[in-house]
Amino acid sequence: MENKTDKLTKRVDTTQERILMHLKMKGKQPASLLAKSLGITNEGTRLHLLKLTEDGWISPESISKGVGRPTVVFSLTDKAQKRFPDTHAELTVQLLNSVKKMLGQEALDRLIEERERLSLEHYRRELESLSLLEDKLQRLVEIRSQEGYMAEWEKVDSDYFFIENHCPICAAASECQGFCRAELQSFRQALGSTVTIERTEHILHNGRRCAYKINLID
């Protein structure tokens, strides 16, 4: 019998997997940029995009930018988003609800605080030998990616951005947004008092990703 996982993984070849991953990491993209980024021909890209569209993995959108022909960009559908799992989503939500019902909100808050404490200890231990902000961000990217957040960082002019393209605990965070507050606080403490951090995009607030703007304090 075909299970849910089979339905989500079948009929997608290696190149198409790369296209889906690129759209997950970078958001909406035109065919020409996908071809360039992935090192495949424009014609080959169009054929893969057609197949992915027909199978319901991606959705095209026409965007007008003044004079000239509209640009067609492609983005992941809800079906494709489910290829990037929310870790033990249903069980986690059930456990959170049980803790809150049986032990109260205070117990749930203590649970989140303990998770924050353990995460912060780990991040500090990994970052303590690093002095440059860029080195710290790179190490934090590696750690968070191992945890399933598909993280990256970039610099735009004088601003740094720490980006998480996926949230493996989205269901839990939706049920209890204390997880999001705790993670922001952990980042602030792990990176130290020489920087300011603010969340500029949030998956739970209809963002494609979670993004944090980071600035060095003069």
C-alpha cells in the first residue's frame, strides 16, 4: 500500500529535487535564473519546470514590472512544502497540549526555558573560540542546518542577515510561540553584546522564512 511519504517523494528526479531545494532556499525564481544557478540549459530547465508544475510541486506566477513582457516566476506549492518535514509535528503538539492541560502554563513555560538553556549552552560552547562576527554566523549556520533549519547568512551593505529557510518545529511553534521568543533570545545571547538582532521575517507571520537582521554596535 502506498503511504503518505511515497506520494510526496515519487516522480521527482535528481534535477527536479535540486530545483525544489533551490526554490525552498531562495524563494520565487524565474526559469532563466534557475538555469544559471543550477548550471543546466534553459530548455532543460523549462522542461523540468513544466513537469513539476503538471505534478503539482510548483506554481507559476506572472509578475509585471513596468513596460515589457511580464516575468514568470515559480514557487513551491503547499504539496512541495510538505517534502520538508516538520519534525514529529503531530506528536509534539499533542505533548505540548498535554503538558499545558495536566500541569499548567507555568510548567510549559519552564519546559521552553529548559530547551532555551540547553540550546544556548551548546551555541555558546561552539562560538566561544570565535571572535569575528562572520565566523560566528557561519558556525551558527552549520549548527542550525544540522538541526533542520536550512540556515544561511549574507551581508547586504553594512547589515548582516541570519536566515532560516525552514522550521522543523513549525507545528510546535504555531501552538506555542514561546519557542520563537526563546530562539531569538538565544541568538542574542550567543552572539554577544557587541551586536543588535531583530527578526525581520517570520514564518508564523506568513513569511517565506525566518530572517534576523544583525548589526555591530559601534
